[in-house]
Amino acid sequence: MKTHRRLLAGCAAFVAVIGLAQVLPGLATPAVAASLVEVTSFGTNPGGMRMHIYVPNARPANPAIVVAMHGCGGSGPGFHSSSEFAALADQYGFVVIYPTATQQAGFGNCFDTWSEAAKRRGGGSDPVSILSMISYVQRQYGGDPNRVYATGSSSGGMMTNQMLALHPDVFKAGAAFMGVPYNCFANAADYPPGASRCTGGSMDRTPQQWGDAVRQAYPGFTGVRPPVQLWHGTNDTFVPYQLLQETIEQWTDVFGLSQTPTSTDTPRAGWNRRRYADTSGTVRVEAYSVQGAGHSLPSAGMAASAIAFFGLNGTPPTTPPVTPPTTPPTTPPTTPPTTPPVTGACSASYRQVSSWQGGFQGEVTVRAGTSAVNGWTVGLTFPGGVTVSQLWNGTLSGSGPAYTVRNVSYNGAIGANGSTVFGFLASGTAGTPTLTCASP
């Protein structure tokens, strides 16, 4: 129990640090900045994910695409606001996709890098949902299929390595912050910190074993694999620093490179970089050890280094495309969010995020009144025929059509007039539930 509390505290500290990330100074910004937009119908979505995109006002007719993925407990909009990728998109004219994971192993809202479906090319789950997002941007904005890149932090860094292994034909390069090697997790039970052999620090395979895992992910691939950039803090104990070495071993073996770097340097104070180049001098693997850093990457300037590694830091465009998309990029939620007045200790409001044949995704905002609350319970009663199958940021009890959701340890305390959010996936006909909220 003490270990679990420490891990939760580490996760909270990580979220707090990421939230304090600063926008890189000196970037060119359009006179009227673009905005983050949610896309509610982007294609096949077996992972039940949400999609947000940032499309800069100035971009070429066929912009590059960067998929930027958050850590556990985070969201696409959160990663958009706490990282530097949108500012860099304004400067260099690429489109950023910000997926939101909804899987519940670990702390919730984690990208699925553990299930057999997610570890199999075309098997389903989050990787297929992410590919659908990429296809959407290619259709709607003319996104360049030859310039698609992946990056992410923690859980998102893990998914970066996953996507490069499964789909080397889709991605041109990747940059993983605080990730783990592909196929490090045995299953869902092996994912949560404290119970995981992978992030518990006891995973030690040979370079060939790690490399074989990637080769088996797409046995028929004969093309050029995407180069990878890796980042890890030397004081990271949440996702142990030694996993950087395991990931280096995986990718250098995949590229047939020596475990000895071809060059080492310190491009910034505390950034110790190792590069692994092939016989032509092309860098295939680049690894940064960030001295003294914990589970808090990317920090200022690191996103710019990733974009430079992708080769996207060229001359920015000055005009938008001549022909705008002919189809609106989004459809509004079926049920708009409402903010009723708080008449008791707390209130709850519902928003339908998306729906499909036989199911839907919903989100509930819990609001405190004029006084802070320490713990909350929300009752949801659906019109009927609805079964909640997954829930995050809360503890579910009951059965359809009536359910009860209680806070978890990290979101029970809400300040006066503050709020928190939990979400769910359900089967059945989408309908607005009747909500109640109580606080001890």
C-alpha cells in the first residue's frame, strides 16, 4: 500500500511538472492563432479514443503530420497546452494530432501497449484508432503520407515505440520521451507500476531478443525503417532510467548497429547525447540522457530537438493552402455540455463525446459548490438498455441502467467552484442519464 501511494504521488508530481512546461520563446506566431479542434467522427476507432487536431493557419498544401501522445492520466488537450508542439507547428507548418487514450490499465487514460491486439499489426485497439486519425488528416487536409511522425511522453513514448515497430511503412521517424521498448509488457496485469516486470526494472533481454520482437511485429517488412530519438531522465524512477538502455539495444539491433555509439556530445547543459549511425553516416538511433531529470519530459527545448530530428525545421510557409478542405473537420457532440448551478455540495453535468452503432462514449463533469469537497459520489441512471463497459477517473459500481461512480484517490478533493471529469464507454442506445451528486 505504501508503494502504491508513492507511485500515485509520483504520477501526480509528473502531471504537475508537465503542466508547468513553458512555451519555447522566440517562435513565430500567426497574427490570429489557430485553435485546437476535436474531431468526433474520424474513422474506425476500436480503442474508443478521442481525437484533437491543431492545424496552423500557415501551412503548405501537403503538410507533414505529427502524432503527439500524452502520458497516463493525461489527455490530448492537456498535452497540447503543456508541450511546445503547437507553437512549433505555427512556425514550421505541420499538423499535430493529439489523441486521448481511454484505456484503464495503470492509472487510467493510458495508451494500450500491453494487449495482444495492440501488439499485433492490424489487430485493433489504440494503434488502429491512431491510424484512422492519420488517414483523416490526409483526407481532409492533404497530409503528406511520406511525412508522418510519432512522439509522446511516458505512456505516449511507449506508444511511439509501438507504432514504429508495428507500422514502419507509415512513420518516417519517432521521438519517444520516457518510454520502454516495444513488447516490454506481457499483458494488462503487467502494466500498472508496482506490479510490472517492465517498469519494475527487472526486464533485461539481449539486444537480439529485443530486436526480434520488432522484426516479428511486421515479418514481411523490407523497406527502410524509421529512425528513432530516445529521451530519459537519469533520476527517473517511475519509468526506470535503465529502460533507456534496453530501448537503445532494441533499436540498434533492429538497424544492425553496434552497441557502441558512433559519436557522443552534450548539445545543451545536462543533455548527454549518444548517436548510432550506419556505414553511410546516417544517424538511425539518437539517445539523450538528461542529467538529474525525473519523470518530467519533455521540458523546454526538447520538442524543438525532436522536430529537428524529424527534419521539419525548415523554412515555414507564409500562406494557407489555396483550396481549403471541402468537408468540415468536425461534427459537434450530440449532447452539448451544460453547466447547471451548484445547489448542493456538488453537481454533475453530462456530455456525449461520440457514438457509433451499438455504443457511445460519455463524459461527466463533477463541480464543487462555493465550498471545497473532499470526496464525491455521482449517480447515473440511463433511460434503459445501456451497459457501461469501461470507466476512467472513477470507481464504478451497479449495473444498467443505474450506476454509481465514486472518486478515486487523486481526484476526490475539489476546491471551491472547481471541477474534475470522469469518462466511460457504454454499449446500447446513446441517451442522456439522470445525474445526482453527493459529497460526504
